[in-house]
Amino acid sequence: MTFFSILIALVLEQLKPLRADNPVYALIKAYAMRMESWFNAGQASHGRLAWCLVMASLALPVAIIYWLLKLIPAPEVRMLAVFCWNVLIVYLTLGFRHYSHYFSAIQLALSAGDESRARQLLADWTGLDTVGMEISEVCRIAVERALVTSHRSVFGVFFWFLMPVGPACAIMYRLAEYLARAWNEPAHMKNEVFGHFAQRAFYVIDWIPVRLTAIAFAIVGNFEDAIYCWRNFASRWREAAVGIILASGSGALGVRLGAAAEGAANVLPPDAAMVDTVAGAETEAMPGEEPGPRALQSTVALVWRALVLWMMLLLLLSVAVFFG
């Protein structure tokens, strides 16, 4: 049932993708901001309490509904009800198509030679100042954002949906990811301790999924280079989880990711992709080519291959459970 729930949700999202500004997400964002305004009194403990209350008020009802549906006496009705609930939650939590229109539009603009349009689209997507940005840098940032977004919007959801009470766990993952951003990344929150717990909690929640995604990128891409970059270059990113995803993706794609861009949040230091000196020790250069328009096509292919890998493994697991 889990396999078909995810499969149907993926098909529905391809046919009718939810926009990033859909009413459900808008309500959750407004609720998270209201909780921050109510509880943020300048102490980290307030952020911890607010995080727990948001999780309890949104994920717990999903779990209760799931348990109630499992108690329906009629087997056929029970299976259908649980299946529909699973599909609905996966459809709401997946974000495979939420931002892909930006990536696709950038790819089309570069193919048509419209570099200014590509820069503008990237600015709309990331909020960065892209005026005068080199095309290699546009491609690099687009690839980086696509890899991180695909993990947090697809593969991380997959992992937690496979856990007991999967719908509630999927909701928990997406909420944790959003709260870690919403309570830390805005300019007025950067110096606040309120969001520190949300950031640490998401790091723990994402610890296993991020490594499984990196392994998937390695398997469906250049395995040797992906593992090499993961081991030797992941620590160069400020965020450990982002470093693992991008280092593995860089090796799998054979492109050099992580060069700095003005205002970018998840990038290497400006000279990290070159041979430089860190604490008196020589640092080797990251392998790979400079990203170009072809790297965007390779990224799409890599993500789709990783998705197929996850689905095949899930199918095998479902068959094993069914016949076991």
C-alpha cells in the first residue's frame, strides 16, 4: 500500500502540482509566524516550546486520523480509507514540482541564449542579486538549489513516510524543515536564539535521510567521484547536511559545486574550489568541470534516476513484506 500511495501521489503531482503559495501552505506559514510572535521573548527555551506545540498541533491530528481509519471494521473500507489518506498526505508534503518551473525556465532561457532572463529567474527563485552574474555561476546555484530542494521536498519525505504512522512522520519532516528555515533565515531572525532548537531538531531528523539521498546520487551517478567528494569536501559547507548533498551531487554529476556567490547561504568560501591553504595545510581542488547549461540537464536526469531507484527499492520492500 505504501508503494502505491507514493506512486499515485507522484502521478497526481505531475498532473496537478501544488503551487508553493497554495492555501494549505499559506495557512501553515501564517500559523508558524503567529507562534513565533506569541512565544519569541528572546530565549532559546521559548523556541523549543513553540516548536513542540507546532508539531503537536499539526502532526498529532494526522496520526490520530490515521489510527482511527485503521480501526474501521470492514477490511475493504479500511484499506481504501487508509490508502486515500496516505495519498492525500504524500501529495501535500511532496514538493517535486513546487519550484521545478524555475529550474525548467532557467534551462530553457539558457538554451535560447537569453542570459538576462536566466539571471532574473534565478533571482526570483533564490532572492540573490544576480545582476552581472557569470553564466557558470547561474548554472552552479541553480544546480545546488535543485539538489537540496529535491532532497528536502522528495527523498526526505519518502524516508519518513516509510516509518510507522507514516503520514504523521511525513508532516513532521516537512514542518521541521520549514521551521528551521522560517525561524532562522529571515534577516530579523538571524541574530535570534528562538530558532536554534528548530535548526538542531531538523539536523537530527534529517541525519539519516540526507545520507541516504547522497548514497542514491552516488549509485545513479559517478559512484567513485561522489564518494570521494563526500569524504573530502562535504565539510567545506557551513551546513553539514547541505555539504553532504552537494558534495555527493558534485561528484555524481562531474561538476564543481560550491563556489561562492554574493549573499548565498549554502556555499563554500570564495577560494574553496581552488588549491589554497587552510591552517597551514594545502587543500586539494574539488574535481569536476565548471557548471554550464548541460549541467542543468544532467541534474534533472540525476534526480529522476535517484527517484526511480527509491521507487524500485520501495517496490522490492513492499513485495517482500507482502509475501513474507
